[in-house]
Amino acid sequence: MSEPPIRGDGARSANPDLDRLLVEAQRLHPKKIDLTLDRLRRVLTELGNPEASLPPVFHVAGTNGKGSVSAFLRASLEAGGKSVHVYTSPHLVRFNERVRLGGTLVEDAALMSALSRVMEANGGRPLTFFELTTAAAFLEFARVPADALILEVGLGGRFDATNMVAPAGTAACGLTHISLDHQQFLGDNLVDIAAEKAGIAKAGVPLIAAHHSAPLMHRIAQAADEAGATYLPRGNLWDATFSRNGIDYRDRHGELRLSAPALKGRHQHENAGLAAAMLRHQDKIAVPDSALRAGPRWASWPARLQQLTEGTLIAPLPDGVTVTLDGGHNPGAGAAIGQYLKRRRTRGQRQPVTLIVGMVEGKDVPGFLQQVAPHADRLIAVPITGHVHESPDRIRDVASSLGLTAETAADVTAALSHAGAEGPPRDIMVCGSLYLAGEMLDANGTPPN
């Protein structure tokens, strides 16, 4: 009998012992998301409050760009010789990707030990999967010494499990771009969403923010003031200008020429600038200017305009076919993908573009496709194996209404083979879901490491 499709993160493992724990953890609460900190606060107290023994924390919230800003922070800190823990979600292929200890993904044995400790302390009471796994991550981050910890918010900010970290242990908070997503939990307008995400603001801690519209800036400033945080939006006390050759960054400390980001897309220049501002406006860990300059060039973050050049699925494709993978799944992310495709064409790369798109249930299919469709010629809609997803037929129909030639395929592997057979030169963009991106990387034999 086949497994039912997964609603939520779909955390499984090839290790049967770890897989058993992950499945058991997902059964402790009937909901994937239930925003409150009371349950986690109780469990952390039972565990001896590991969140109070963490390295200096860099806390990152926002709708799009959280993972990329985290990658730039990590690259800059490591370029300065620092040991860095990182907590991100969701994973692409292996759950272990979420917990990076000093540059290495957490081992199964350590992860199982931490999960077991949390489950024992919880005593079978309701606890969401993200709350439980965040508590387990805190145990590992407190156990293994490091110079810094980068925490990516899971959803929202104010009631996110990562927001249990204390102000005294936080070096800086960062707020990336904000757009519509998860409205059923965060509100149905951008001002409400901004308030929830700005809820990571902490007393005495700088809140460094990307540029936002005036209404959002007003609400973020209000949240920062209520928390006793210093609000530092781009364009006020820090700013950055971008070119193909790098980033000209400036603040009250002076000016820096940062290297051009290794991550593709114009929006990555903004994410790199935000990461630099977070590091420049904190005083818990010294980061030399040389590391800030070099960091953007060394950042790596899979499934963010990631060009795949090798692997099981890529090898059979004819020369002249390029494959790019992006986990973007909301209108804001779609705009970044669309801008990337537009800039490729304006630079003379006018080969046909085929989109391979799969999206999980409940996502804004029209809003996402409206951003990417003007820059593509064809779309192949696919399911997302093992997850509750939007119907490929619906995705195809929306694409057709936007003027694209559209069809469906059985899965991403079949879609890629079909798109490649259309012949070079051709650009293929696989997008619409991080879970689809993970399926692609797994099938290609190129999981994150």
C-alpha cells in the first residue's frame, strides 16, 4: 500500500531509526502550524533552557531571501575564520540539511539523540513538528562550540519557534523583503504580515531591514520601538548600490566594495548588502572588512537560481540546453525569477525558455505565474511526488490563459526529458516549490552537502 501524500514538511530519512523518530514527531500535534510559544517554552524549561547557551545569534525573518541572507552571513563569517552554526528550513533532500554544526551537517546519531531528549521531556503532549525540531537544534547548537549561530525564521516571526532566543544572546536581527504568503497564519495584507515578521525585534538589538514601502516601514518601526530595538532600514543609516562587478556598500563606519555575489539574480545583491549591514551593525563578534568583501563571492545556497551542470538527469540532455532550479513559490519569488529571465534575454540570450512548474496545495498559482509567464515560451506542469499539490491540470490551464503553450507531465523527470528533447538552444527553469526542487536534486544525484 502506498504512503498517503504529505501535508507539510514531509521529513523522512533513509535511516530507519531516524525515520521512525521523525514520523513519531509529526504525530504529536494535529496541525503543522499552530503559532504560539507556550508549548516550546515549557519544553525548553524541561531541557534546562539550551536557548540560553547559544553562540551569538543572527536572526533572519522575511518572506523571500531569508535563506540567501543566511548564506551570505555564513560565507562572510567563515571568510573571517569563524565557526558558524546554521538553522534553516525546509530541507531539500535530507532533514539533516536544516542543522549545520560548524560547517558540517548534523550526523544522524546526534540528531536522533537530540530528538529523543526533546520527546522525552515533552512527555507525549501536543508539540508541533517545527517546535520539536527547533528544540532539538537548540540542544545541538548549545552542545557544540561555535563563534556564531544563524537562525532562519520558519514562518512569520513573532510566534515562530526560533524567536525563543534571548535579546542578550542576539547579535543582530535582519528583515528581508516582504510579500504575500501564508496569509491564513500571518494576515491578508502586507502591513499585518510585516508586523508579524518584525516580531523578532529584540530590546537593545539592531533590526536591519531591506527597503520596504512607507506603510510597511512605519509598521516595522512601530514594532521595533515597542520591543526596544534600533530600526535600521536600508537607505537611512546604511545603503548599497549594485553593478555587475560588485556592491558599493556604505554606512556610518565608512564604505566597502563587496565582491559580486556568486548567487545569481539581481535580488541577491540586495540580500548580500543586508547581510553585510547586519554584520557591520553588531558588536558581539569581530568580522574584518576583508571577510565582508569576500563573503558574497563564496556564498552557496542550493535551489536559488541554481544552474545544474551535471547529474543523472542533466547528463542525457543535449549541449546547448541549460537547466536552472529555483524553489520560489510565491508572487514575490516569481518576480525575482521573472526578472532573472528578462535580464538574460536583454543580454542577448534569446533561446526559448521552458518552465517546469509544480506547486504545493494552497499556493497562489495565478500570482506566481503572472510574474514568470511573460519571460517564457512554454510550460510543463508536474505533480510533487509525495506531497499534497496543486493539480498539474490547473497549473496548465492558468498558464494557457496567460498565453503560454502548456502541457502536463507525470513527474519532473519526465518533464525534463521532454523539454530537453525539444532541442537546443533552450533554457529550462524548474520552479514553484522547494519540495519540487528537492525532488529534482534527489533524482539528479546532487543533494546539498
